Amino acid sequence: MVVTALSSFNMNDLIEISKMSLYEYFLRLEAYQVKQVNMQENIALQAWLNQTVQATTGSKKNPKPKYTKFEEFFNSVDVKNNIHKTFNKDYVPQVESETEKKKRIAEERNKRYVEYMAKKKTN
């Protein structure tokens, strides 16, 4: 805990670190990890901009961009939601990525289908 506080939380006072509660420690750890994702997103954005000029699929006569959206290359919403879910099992995402939205819709359809089939058996 002390090493993490010294290396990641910009804390240098050992007395202040020793007074930190476990709740505060995990809160700072979560914030630090989100900050790291933001840095990774910036790095990925730079890589995205660099590769968009070069990355293609298809033939040389008909090249197509490999990625049509930045989110296909790096989806920070999914990464951040996974971090928050790690620290809070009941976390409900405020922003839903396209993949999460598709997954949720598929789960809802499957649930309705199961309910429909159960009703159909009873009739």
C-alpha cells in the first residue's frame, strides 16, 4: 500500500499515507487506473492517426481502411467500465459502448424469447 501510494498517487508524506483509510486507498487506486487509461487513449489516438494514413485492407487496386472508427481500434469506454466494475460489482455504466449495447440488446431478446417459449409451453 505504501509503495503504491509513493509511486502512483504522488504522495511523499509517510504520515499522510499511514492515515489513509482502505476506502480512500482503493478510491485513489481506481482514479489512478482511470488516469492510466486516459493516457493509453491518448497514445492510441496518436497511433490511430499515424496508422490511418497507411493501414488498408483489400487489394492494391481497391484498398480500404482497416478501421473505420477509432473505437474499433481502442475502446476506452469498455476499458473504463471494466475498471469501475472491478471496484464496484453493482456498477451500472453511464455511457454504453456499441459492443455493450449490442450485448445488452441480445440478452434482452434472449430473455424475452425464453419467457415466450415458457408461456407457449403452458398454453
